[in-house]
Amino acid sequence: MSHGTRAGGPGTDRPAPAGRHAVVVGGGLAGVTAALALADAGVGVTLLEGRPRLGGLAFSFRRGGLTVDNGQHVYLRCCTAYRWFLDRIGGAALAPLQNRLDVPVLDLARPEGRRLGRLRRDPLPVPLHLGRSLAAYPHLSLADRARVGRAALALKGLDLADPALDDQDFGSWLAAHGQSARAVEALWDLVGVATLNAVADDTSLALAAMVFKTGLLSDPSAADIGWARVPLGELHDRLARQALDAAGVRTEVRTRVASLSPHADGGWSVRIPGETITADTVVLAVPQREAYDLLPAGALDAPERLLGIGTAPILNVHVVYDRPVLTRPFFAALGTPVQWVFDRTDASGLERGQYLAVSQSVAQADIDEPVAVLRERYLPELRRLLPRTRGARVEDFFVTRERTATFAPAPGVGRLRPGARTKAPGLYLAGAWTATGWPATMEGAVRSGVGAADAALGALGRPRPRHLFALEEAA
């Protein structure tokens, strides 16, 4: 299959192959998932991606001798769709899960100095699986620990189908349920900022409840953490391309779509530079602003709602030291601007020293700061957190910025997120920003791709592939 080359000269029309044909616009996780699902059902698929690689916002690049991920991405055991995706592309062994949830949390704000706590689970039923960990969690007072337990039980009782939850903010709900500012900082935001990319006050209660109910209050093992032990590009680009090739998908990178046009007979024309591709169905798996620009008139009742879905940035600070300074794979931090720190030494190919990635969500204050300013801000904090850095030399310091990393999970966002189906026959939407019920995660992206493919296959009269991930509503 071709990657980055196209059949057909300037101005030519490429006819659809025999049988049904689909065009998927966007080669992130949502688009790759939709393309694989459609191809597995026997539909001919062309996948178009404007960037020179697949993977969307979860990708890798080269910097000197290093292979660098643009940001640290993790998933949980409850992310069953993303786990299916890893299996489908043959990458599950390269992104294993913890045997048991275990998060080291360093606090620099305590009067006695740097202190380590841990959030980990026991092999007990929910909610007892976290009981011992919370009872011994040193970053909360005894009173806060008791109140956290009561709030967790109240959260477990919320009905995620209640639309009123989307209009409330999580911070107010926590305050109404006795959660102190310290409890929000040391527990609720510790988890929520990393998964939702927003603090509790700026987060829809519906999305926050979904995260905590699913991740911490559904199954004892649900929150076990997984992450790639190889560069993300190995999974989301190389292995994804291999899977697409094997499924017969025509994959085109460096190919931007100029327009989508419906036919009177129900088909579609997809115009790209030098070519127009005809298709029976189109899956639009691009960010919400790009989707708005490409949607034909009448495809959504209120397309301007897409522009109301805000975005939130994530900053990643990358530091290469001349020696090992961290003995664990990752940790979270309190009492410091630093949020989460990961050891990426082996994955990057670094042969000497240690490479740490500092992942900073809710990064509005830092996202446009010069590298020199960020260096002055973060290196002293790493010295406070990691004593071994004090005698180490910094070999490299750089940052990666994703200014629109996620959609903003603000109260009311639920009513703005469209479903997979549009009013235009044969046109479907995918992307983590669509109505998956999940926040902007790799899990949400894969679920959206499955949902769009399901809707398209139903309209095309094609049976659903038996091995395709089963969404709850499609079960």
C-alpha cells in the first residue's frame, strides 16, 4: 500500500473500488480505528492524514539521538477500547499494565520536608481495595481521609445518565460533600488534572463522576496504569500502518482534504490536492474546528456548537541528565509546580544518563513561556524533588507544547459534543471530542472511531466484524 503517494494526476477523479468504499479523514487514533473497523467488515477504505505520520496528538519525533514522545500518555485497565486497539495492531506487549495500581506521591509542602506517600490498591472488593491506602495516605489529615471515603460513596451513587450532572462543576460538588482544599489538591485534582486536563472547579461533574466511578469505583483493578515502553510512534504510526496495510487500507499522509461534497445519489466526493475521491461514506475524524470547516451545510442542526467546545493545553518538559537520578518509573508531586514525572530513558534510546519527561496538564500559565523561563522554573523544582539531581549535569533541556491538547471538560460541554451520526446521509464524526461519555483520552478517541464505524456499517448494510470492540450501547 502507498504512504504519501497518490494515484491519479492533477484534477483527476479516482473512482471508488468495486463494492462499498469509505474515506476516513484524519489519521489519529479515532481515524485509524474507524478505518480498521470498516476494512475488517469488507469495505474498501482510503485514510487521509494531513501530517507526515499517523497517531494524531500521541506521536514521536527524533531529536539528535533520542526518540521523543510529544507528551507522556498513559491508559488504565478500564480503558478497554484502547486495550482492544493495542491488540488489533499487535502492540499490547509494548505497553503493559501495572500488576497493581501503585502511584508514588511526593509532597514538598509539608513542614517536615519532602515526604513520600502512595496510592495503591489491595486485592479486595470495591471500595475496600483502596481503604488501606487511603487510611495510611500521609498527605491528608485523618478527618480528610474519612470525608474522602464518604464523598467517594456519594460519587458512586451518581447516575451518569442524569443530564443535570453536566451543568454542575465538580469543585462545588466536592465542597458540598465536605472536601477541604487540601483534599482536592492531594487527591481529587491529583487524579482529575491528569485525566481531565482541568481542575475540579472547571470540570463538568458528569465527566468527573465518569472518571472516578469508572477508574476507581467500578472494579478493583480498573485504575491499574499502563504506558508505552517504546516510543508512541512505534505503536500509533509504525504498527498502525502495518495493520492498515494488512487490512487493505489505502493510507495517504501529507494529504489535506480541501472539501467534502455530497452527491444527489447519496455518495460523496472528497477533494484533495490533484484528486477527487468518490466514496459511499465518509468518516470525519479531525479536531472540532477542522470538522466545522469541512462540514457541508445542513450536516448538523447547530454546527456552531462545535466552536463552543473549548480546548486546553498540555506542556511537557524534557530533561536529560548525565546520570541516573530517579529509581522508579514515575511519580506524582504535590506542593510544587511539577505534576507528574516519568523515566523515558529506555524508550528514547538514551545510552548514558537518564531522560525524564515532566507532564504538565492545565498548562495555561506556562504554555507560551520561553524555554529559558521554563528551565529556571522547573530545574530547581526537580532538584527539590530528586536529591540525586543536585550533583548531576543537565545534558539537554527542551519542551513540547500542545496548545489544543484536549477539549476543555467544562460544565455544559456535554450538550455541545455531537454523536457519530450527522444529518447528511453517509457522513459520520469521530474524535475524542465527540459524545463518547469519556474525557479527551486515547480511550475516548478509539471509542469514537468504533462508534462511527458502527454507524457507517449499519447504513451500508455490512455486518459488524465479530472481533470489533463492543461498545456498551452496541452490545
